[in-house]
Amino acid sequence: MEFKTINPYNNEVVGTHKELTFQETNSKLDAAQVAFKSWSKVPLSERIDLIRKAGQVLRDHVEEYAEMITQEMGKPITESRAEVNKCAWVCDYYAENAIAFLSDEIISTDAAQSFVKHQPIGTVLAIMPWNFPFWQVFRFAAPTLTAGNSGLLKHASNVFGCAKMIEDVFIKAGYPPNVFQNLIIHHDQIENIIAHKGVKAVTLTGSEKAGSAVAAIAGRYLKKSLLELGGNNAFIVWEDADIDAAVETAVTARMLNCGQSCIAAKRFILVRGIYDEFVSKFIDAVKLLKSGDPMEDSTQVGTLARLDLANQLHVQVTESVTQGAILLLGGKQNGSYYEPTILGDVVPEMPAFDEETFGPLAALIKAKDIDHAFELSELSNYGLGVTVCTKNTEKALEYAHRVSDGAYFINELVKSDPRLPFGGTKQSGYGRELSKDGMMEFVNRQTVYVK
């Protein structure tokens, strides 16, 4: 079988990729297991040097990699460049902090010596999505490989060109053969991979359906899993907020990557005293966004990554309007392109409130007061992050316990940062990436006791 990657903007074929047979995949699995045995013995200082070199490779080839991202999934080229540079940053971060993170953790007991060692566990499978095709991979690979594990990548089939380039980054940086391998496969090979004796864990970023299926397989074989799934983030604006600043942040929070982000703000919960002002200014700001060819530097809104994604978004918009939401802006589809769209008077049980909307759709929701705003925020099966806009940051901090999500941002959009743990609760998944937590997910915290 062959996979074709298609440019969603012009429908041109970007690349053709031949699927690995089960036998070829098994050979790569065996090779990854062999590579781990020698890679895990490489001194940490050398592994650090290599991840630092990987960051430099990314910087040296930023245009080449950014163009592939944009051609395969439609992200504006300026955002693609930023994504590649962020990958270089995460490489630098782990190069700078790996020694501290992986050092023995001394614990005082009645023993002559007692401490925790951090040992690599083996081969880790990463099942990654198309929306941030480089970033999602590198935030897994940088800590996981540096800790001494080998890695396997099963990327989304519409970004297999990116996947090949990512594997090439590690080759260019000088990593030993088979420490990081890209697998051109269909989902029907996933269980075979997880079952392999050398594969010790799996990390997935993707849909709830995919996460549930992979977690079940991992559980069946007693392999560790980390899931980063969907989100329906609330963006709460209090009456004392700087509305102009809140609007500026809100536009980026919703429209970045054409709204195709699990941590994008999707439900804008506005305390009623500022509802009309925010709505008016938000509409004006969104109207100014320039749509067009994502390869042009001036383009701010490109296409969605696939036609079916645009179709699904349109169903969510039309059903919400049928149920009483007000179409304030947009709502039109042209192939894979979907206009930046704003719905007003959104309430629970509408698709725009209850479901994850993966595209440039903002749902505006009116709250009676601050407490009501947090009640509305919690009416979600997801739990990635919440933003609160207010001038009273001390009061906002007091409300952090009201939020069950994995992140709580005040006067800033929810975003991933190498220095901070990232992950969700409820149907947004479990486990943490980035920071020290991300490195600890795939190590054996081995207790050592000397009498």
C-alpha cells in the first residue's frame, strides 16, 4: 500500500510513501531493541551533545522543514517556522537540564545509603498527530532519547513527509543507527508494535477514540501509556479585565493554526457586564485576519488540514445555529477552507459548547457572574486548560482550585512551554510531557538501598 500526502490548499500531491510490511516493521522493532542496549550505555554527556546538535540541525534547515509542514497540513508558513524553532528550543532545554533531571535523588533513611537512580526503560512508541507535526514529536523525543531510550514514530498519514524529515534530523545530528526510527505504517500494525518485547511504553497525542484504543492495547500487554487527547478550553473574561488586551489574546488563542489545536481556547465565557463590548471588539479583530495561500508570509489563516475536518466543523456550526446560537461572523466553507467563524449566545448542549471544535470557530457564552463562569467552564468532559482575564490576579489565583484542568493561565493563552509540565485530566488524557515530568515519564525510578 502507498500513502499520498496532499496539499490541502491546492490539492496537489506532496509526496508518496510506501507502507512497511509487517515483516519490515518487525525488523525495525528488533533493530530498535538492539540499538537501545548500546544507546543506554552511551554516557549522558554524549547524549546531551547529540540532542544539542539536533537543535542546531533544526535551525539550519528551518525553511526546508517549515515548507514541508505548510505543504502537508496547511499551516501558515510563519507559524511553521515558529514551530521548527520551538523544537530547537526543546532540544536546548533538555541539553541544559538533563544532568539535573537524571541525577541520583538522595533520600535519607536508616540505610548507609539510599537513593533513586533514573534508568532508561527501552523502546518507546510515539503515535503523533498532524496539527503540530514537528513539535509534538520533538517534545516526546528530546527527553525520551536523552534519557537513554530508543524511539519509534508512527506519525499521522497526511504528514509522512514531515516524519521522514524528523528521522533525518537525528541522522544529521549524528545519532547511532536505529535509535530513532520512523515507521510508515497503518493503524493495523499498532498492536503488533506494542506487543513487541522491546517496546516498553507508548505515548499518543490524538483523539479520544485513538487514545482509548491504544490505552486498551497497552493495558492488555502491561505497557505504560501516556495520552494527550482533545480539549475544549474555556477563556473566561471578568468584568474588570483589560478588554482590548483580552481580545488580542483571544484572537491568537482561537485562530492560531487555524484553530486546529487541542489547547486552543474554544469556549469564550464572558461575564455579562462586558459581553457586548468584548463581542464587538472580537468580531472587528477577527475580520482583520488575512486568509490566503499559507505559503505567503502575510497569510494568517490557511486551510484546515483535510476536507473532512472542514465538513465536520460545518456540521457543528449549523447544528448549533439550529439550536439557537447566533451566527455573528463567517460560517462559510470552500473545500478545506473554513471562514473564521463566531457564534454568539452559545449555551450547554449545543455542539459548539459540548464538543471539541477543531477549526476557526469561537463560541461566545454569557455568564451571570464570576462563579457562574467557572461553573460553565467545568461543564466539559475535557480538562486541558483554562484562561482567566482580569486585572485582579490575586483574586484569580484564589479561583485556581475551582478548575480541574491540567493548566490554569491568567491573562495569557494556554500554551506548551518546555519549562512547564503539560497534560490534561478527564477525557483530555493522563500523564505529563515537558519539564522534568516529561523526562520522568519514561525512566525507571530505581530505588537503591545499602545497609
